[in-house]
Amino acid sequence: MRLQGWASPGRFEVQVRGRQGRGWMFKINHAVLHVFDFVSCVNVFSEDELDLTNKNVKSYVMRIARHALGGMDNRRGEFFPDSGFAAELSAYFNGERDLVDLSVQVAQFMSDELGRMENPSSCDLLVVDFEDQEKPPAMPPLADDATEEEIAAATAAAEAAAYNARSEHYFGLLLLESKPAFMHEVGRGEDGATRNNIERHHAILPNPSQKITSFALVNARTMAVQFVDKPRQIAGEERWLIPDGLLQCSNEASSKELFDTTMGLVEEVAEEFGVNSAVAMGRAKAYLAENADDSDEVPFDEFVDEVFDDEGPRRRFEQAAADEQLGDRVHMERDVAKRVSRNHKIVTDTGIVLTFPAEYSHNTELIEFKSAPNGLIQIELKNIGSIENR
């Protein structure tokens, strides 16, 4: 069917993951690559999966998928009830569809739509099935005189936590835009002598650490969508190809955008009511960082109680949040909240730059902001044992 418009218990071991801070195990199950060459007007749709026994191939696909999953700019979406893609994807997750066949349908749709642009860029479509497993709780500390029974019980609990750690299953599709690059070419001259030359190659895949500008990831358990895309002029009309054309899902702000909006409101309200904005924003970041593990949603009633001491700025913030249509709670990915809330940076009008952990905003034994009688601000750093020049 063509989609129309897409209308063991054993020894306990811990595997350390990369700096993205996500789960403890990342696994690529299947992957397919399709080629869209709009220079030669030849598209090559693969009839087989990528060979993941090749370490270079597997490493590239894994790094691309992991980098996309950990992005702070990932927007969120929910499938519309009549989404044709959601139905086809559910069939795949239920074992009723073949990955290659489904990926070819996706490739056909994407290539047709991109081909209707005035100057489409050549790219490859990577379709990947992967899993990301959450890191289990750490083994609790044991006393030096712990008995064998206590050690065995703690080990068994840690093994059970590792075994039961939730593994999230994802379907991903990523547009890898080709980049021109220079490369050497070995050949022979007219006299048969070996001649090395420099040629321009137009089909270089992006570096695995490079940001991918268009992709979508769908969680098999929740059918929640993450995506990054940009408006394109397709047949004279501006469209979001991935959420509107392919997935048919809503287009909601990313966690980073929500964070920036929330921090902007905190600063505006603080300045309006004469509250030290550095303290207010530090408290806001500290709350997000401390509560990032509890839920992906931030309740604003608890949030404002931590940020502002008085009722006036609290009510003003709640009204400003309602005006921005943030609702009573704001969805923010835990990884994003931790990464953007860990530290707070301020710059004074005298040129001094100060960066400190956000949770220090609550601790006047370490840093304190005071308002002087002349209206200026004093910052006092306390209980410093040593200073290191950097």
C-alpha cells in the first residue's frame, strides 16, 4: 500500500556511556540507507539493510542516532488520529511490516517531495531501528564490616535493577545532507606515470558529531515523536516536510526553547518587581536541575514558590506563563534540564564574568548578593579554600 500524502542474572557490570548522559546501553538493531542524488537526478533505493557487522558502519550509525536522540533542539509531537505514517509504523513495531519495505516507502515520499524544490540538495536517508536503555540505580554503599548475606543481598538487588532497567525502542529516519569536499585521486598521466591529483567530491556524509538538521525519532512504547526540521519551499509553498508531510503530527516547542522562554519570563518578572534577577534565575535553574529526575514535566506552582519569595512576582509569573500558553506545567526533557541548568553565568557592567553551580543560589554561606544603599549590587564569595588560575 502506498501512503498517500502520509493524509541474565550474572555478574553485575556497569557500562559507561558517552558525554550525552543518556542510558547505559545503546543498541542498533537494523539500518537502511537510501541515496537521493539530485545532481545526476538518480535516486538509489537500497534493497537490503546496512551490514552492521562492519565496525565502521555500525559505529557511524550508532553515533549519528545517539547524537540525534540527545539533542537539546529536538521538538516534540504527537501523531494526529488519521496519520497514515503512524498506522504503518505501528504495523512495523508489531512485526507486520519489513523495515526495508517501509523505508523504501519513506524514501519514495521524501525524494518526491524534495525533488519538487527549486534547488534540492543531494542527501542520504538513514532509517534505523535502535534501543536506548536507562542506567540502573547504582549499587548502594556497604559498610566495611558488611556480612556475606548483606553483600549478596545488595548484589542481587543491583543485578535485578540492571536487568529490569527500562529499554526504550526507537524508529529513526535522518536526512544526511551531502557535503562537497576535496580528496586525493590516484591515477596515471598520458605517459603512464603515476599521477596524484586533487578532485572535488560531492557525496561526503556528515561527520557523526555534526548536527543533523532534519530527522525524526519515534518511541515504540509511547509513540511520542521527537524531530528537528526546517521550513522548505516545496512547489512554491512553505512546508515542514517531516512533521506535516511525512509524519502528520503536531509541532511543539523543544525543551531548549521552553527553557529559554521560562528563563526569560523569570528575568522579566524579577526586574519588574525589583528582585535580583541573578538570584531568581539561579534559583530557577537550581530547581530544574534538582527535580530533573522526578518527571519530564515542571509544575509552575512549585517552581515559582522556589524562585520568588513574595506573592506579587509569583502571580505575575503565572500570568506571564499563561500568556505564553505554557499551561500549568511545562514539558522539559530530563537530560536537557540537567545540561542547561547545571551552572549559572553572570556578567557585570564592570566586565567581571562569574560562573557558579546553580544550586549555590540557595546557599548564602557560599555566595551572597546584596543591594547597597546607593542602589548598586554587591556580590560576596565566601568560604573559599583555594583559588586556581585558568
